[in-house]
Amino acid sequence: MVNNRNTRMGRTVLIAKDGRKLVELDRKKNDFQLYNLKNDNEERYKLAAQYPEPVSALKTFLLRELNSARPDL
């Protein structure tokens, strides 16, 4: 998991697992992007709308990690 607190586009958070990458663009708007890194390592194809189950699973894991007591996140 990567928590980029300040980027050109604002704050972004991402997690990669099992060849997929979930990027949080705007949590308040529930805006997440999903990429298949095995078949699309250039991240050209946004798959979140087509695959809601992996988005939900990765989002749950991501939010659990962000809300943990770990000081490095």
C-alpha cells in the first residue's frame, strides 16, 4: 500500500494485490480506479466499473489499513 499525501493531483492512495492495482482518487465521491497489472502494465484500461467485486475487496483492505494504528500510514 502506498499513501501519497501530496502529489500534483492531490492526495492519492493505492494498493496492489494479486496483479491488480486499486487507486483511490476521491473517497468522498467513491472514485476508485482498478487496473490489471498483469495484462495492462501501462494502466491504460480502467476496470472498476466492469469488476465491482475486486474493487470492493481491495477497497475494504485499503480502508482497513488506512484506519489502522500504524504511524507510517
